[in-house]
Amino acid sequence: MVDGGTVAEGDAALDRQASRAARTRRRNAEADAVILAISVGVIILSTLLSPDPQTLSLFGYQIPTLCIWKNLTGWNGPGCGLTRSFTYMGHLMPVAAFGMHKLGPLLWIATLAQIPWRLRLLWRARLVPPPRSPRPL
């Protein structure tokens, strides 16, 4: 008996705990991979899009305004200029980026910082073996 239960019950509890920990690590790694992919995509798009104070273009083709609020009302919303700010940052023009949206450059830097951070987390998750439950002799 171990703490009111058998050794087999203790082993089963440790196995359940290890299984839960493995599922949590797998879910965390999947979330890290998704955030990494989105961050890489945003940074790549910010360098491919050509900024202009009024519109954006991709390889010479003008991109229509995607903001539903602006399309419906004609008014600028709180996020207006954020995409253009990201594209200015992608072209290393922080002064123009701040002119488009005050938070844009900070959010772009935070997005860029996600790339090495998430790579580190994924690398670390790969190197850390799952915990093994101790087996009594």
C-alpha cells in the first residue's frame, strides 16, 4: 500500500499525469507553431506590399480597402492605417510608419520578436523529453 492505495493505482495515477503533461506540451507546441507561421507571414507581407499614404499595392496591383467599418461608413476606425504602418516598417521607414498609426511600429516589432521567441520555444519543446514516471523495483 502506498498512501492508502496500491502500487498499481499509484503507477496509473503517474501515467495519467504524464499523459496529461504530454498533451499539454503538444498543444503548446501546436499553438507556438501557429503563432510562428502567422508572424512570419505578416512580416513577409509587410515587406512585399508597397506602402503609399492612401493605398497599398502588391507587385503593382492596388489592393482595395479591406476595412468593413470604413467601407460601410466612410469614417476611419481605430485600426485605420495599421496595415500601411506595418508596410512602412517592413520597408524600414519608422517615421512614416508612426505617421500612419501610432501603435503600428510597436506592434510590428512585437510581431517580429515572436519569430525567434517561438522558434526557441519549439526547439526547447523538441529537446525536453517527456517525464518518465518512476517505477518501483
